[in-house]
Amino acid sequence: MKIDIITVLPELLESSLMHSIIKRAQDKGLLQINLHQLRKWAINEYGQVDDYQYGGGAGMVLLCEPLAKAIEELSSVTTYDEIIYLTPDGEKLNQKTVNVLSLKKNLLLICGHYKGIDERIREHFVTKEISIGDYVLSGGELAAAVLTDAIGRLIPGVLNDETSALFDSFQDDLLAPPVYSRPEEYRGWKVPEVLMNGNHKLIEEWRQEQSSNRTKEKRPDLLNDL
Ligand code: ADE
């Protein structure tokens, strides 16, 4: 899979996407992430990519021209399955959307900044708008990093244990069950007995029950969605 990202702050993405599982995915050649500095398509020699909004009001807007040129140039070499704009007024990201996007071949992500991007880019180029939650970040970069991380780990072959993503929270609309590791007892706090007896059927039943109870207690809204 290839993910191209248009941004005025590539540095913000570089470090977050160069560690752990997402780094391994790139090292293995399963995921290619390309960061494109929007200023490459600036409207003048000063690297300008933004301006005040018509009608007045605080905050700068990312201009049509650099964005349109960037999208067109990148689209001339790659056919994108989706052109995604990260924005607080997009559809709220969930695991279902991540699953669907992880099956795509080429994605183009656009990070907004300041007040956002000129509306005409949204109308004429963007195919999907995603928010990572009901709060406002100072730019789309952290949202793009979240989206790329969530997608990248699902690409087949990326996780060491292929099955482990299947048991993530949200994969079946349930939260994941609790997990324990050594030692068996710490400060008198014991690991549940059922996990120690090697009876896989009982363990599976216990995990299902824990998932279900945990979801009812912490996120009952997920059960309403079923
Ligand atoms: N840009 C600013 N805030 C955002 C959010 N919550 N989700 C996605 N992109 C954003």
C-alpha cells in the first residue's frame, strides 16, 4: 500500500511514522509513506501557501492553487482510491473505516492548517473527509499520523502474529479483554486462575465474557450500534 501525505509540516509526521510497527511495515516493503511538502507548489518565491479568508475573520486558509497543483501532480503518477482530507467536521473515524481503508492500494491524505483549506478543494478533489474526534487540533498532521498508524498495522504481514489484530478492541464491536503477564502474583495481586490452567476452551469463554462485561461497563454505546 502507498500513502501520500500533503502537509506544510512533514517534520511532525516523520518522527511519528518512523518507529515500531509502522517503521517495520515500511522496512518490509509492505507500506510506502511519502511526505510531500505543500510549499513545493507555493504561489511565490516566499513559499506562500496560505492567505486571509474572504469576508474577514481571524485565521489563514490554505490556498486553492498549491493544493490543486499538488493533488494533480501526484494524481498524474498514482491513481488514488481515496483523497482524504483530515478535518474536525469529517466523519468520525472508527475501526470499520480503518478496516475498509486498509484494503486500498493508494491513498492521498491532505493535512489542513490554520483555518482549514479553501472549500473548492473539498468540492472538487476530496473524496472522503475524516475527523479523529470531536476536538480541534492545530493541524491535520497528528490526525494523518493516527489514521496512517491505524491502517498500516492492518496490512497483511505487518503484525508478527497475523491473528492479533483480530482480537483488537472494536474488531467485533467489543472491547478487548484484560491481559496479564509474569509474575503470576505481584504484591499479592493474582492473575485470574482460569488463565493458568491451559484449558483453551475455558480461557476463550472467559475472554468473551470479560469483553462483553467490559464493553457493557465502559462503552455501552458500542452495543447499541449492533
Ligand atoms: N484537524 C484539526 N482537528 C482535527 C480532528 N479532530 N480530526 C481530523 N483533523 C483535524
